[in-house]
Amino acid sequence: MPLANGNILLFDNGPFRVDTGAQPFSRALEINPTTGEVVCKYEDGTGPGSNHFFFSSRVSNAQRLPNGNTLINEGLYGRFFEVTTEGDVVWEYVNPNFGPASAAPKGQTNNVFRAFRYSADAVSAAQKTT
């Protein structure tokens, strides 16, 4: 997703990462497209003793918020959370809806393809056009 500063924000799923020698992990990256420099990144669960292993091999997304924080959707596990530029998790939510109900329990998932935060003004404007 292009940012106002010209950089690109992306969710790097990482299922085939071979550059670290570690098991696969996901991360959110802000990249300067001119230099290729990683300006900002969030990754979690890649070190020993981590209490959460951040990895979603498919789906997922990241969105830069007006306050500078990043909303991250760890889509395979239905988890969305907001992180500061320092990497602190401000809040998190796990989708409690598993389905379809007709599937066997091991076949039910709480996947979330994408998650976006909309301001109250954006919601109000959308309601006026419908």
C-alpha cells in the first residue's frame, strides 16, 4: 500500500523465506522504493522465548493509521492488532467466529482476508452516499 511519504507498506507473509535460516515468520515492512531500504518493520516471535509466533502464510494485510501506528491483520489466525513505530502492541483482537458450522471441527477456521480501520468521518460519508 503506498504511503503519503512515497514509501510502500506491505505485509510480508514469509512462508518461503530462506534468508534467515529460521522457521518462516511474517512481518510488516515500510520500504523506500527508491533505495530499497527498510524504513520501519514489525516482526514478532522470531526469537527464543517469544510468547507469540507471528506468522500467516497467506491472506493478511497492513494499514498505516493517521496516528502513525500500523494496523496488522494476521489473517490466517483471525488476529488483528495495532502496533506503534517502536513495535509496542496497543491492542489486539481475535476473530471469535469459526465456520462454516457445517464443517467438521478441525475444518473450521476464523480466517480474515483483510482488515481496515475507517474513521467515523469516513463511515458517515459512506452512509450519506447509500
